Amino acid sequence: MARVKSLIFFGCLLLVSSISFCQQAPQKYVSELRIYEPAAVRNLGLAVYYDYDEALSASQKLKKPIMVAFSGVNCVNCRLMESKVWSKPEVTKRLKEDF
């Protein structure tokens, strides 16, 4: 349970791939932590893992790296990064295809 608390505190998102490319959808801690997921992640259709081991397993199966995004629930700069940078077509394409 300590791992879950640290993920909530740091707001760590482990982005592996777009949901459509994921062979295994995230399972661990999703129901507890999905409420903290940024709107941009949902709108862009990215797969977010809240457990490092689960993300690592998916990453190895897909043969793609993990992008670790640290965020905070009330982080204004984080929301700007997600809405202004991640939503750019060239960035979204890389997030979906390269991670």
C-alpha cells in the first residue's frame, strides 16, 4: 500500500502506449487512481499505468520505452504542458507510437 500512496503523492503516470495498441490494459490501482488522471490523457487515448512493474511488463511486450510523467493534482504548469504540448499533433503521434 505504500507504493500506492507514493504514486498519489507524486502523481506519477507511466505512459506506455495508446490504448488501441496496448495488448494488456492497465489493471493495478486503476479504479483508485483514475480520478487523478489528467483530462488530456483521456482525450488523447493514452494508456496510463499506475504500477511500475505492470508498466514495465507491458513495455517489454510492446518493445517500447516507458515515459514517466510526474504531475500534481493542482499543478497548473502540468495541465498547461498536457493541454498545450501533448495535444500538438506531432507530440501526440510520438506519445502514441513511440511509447
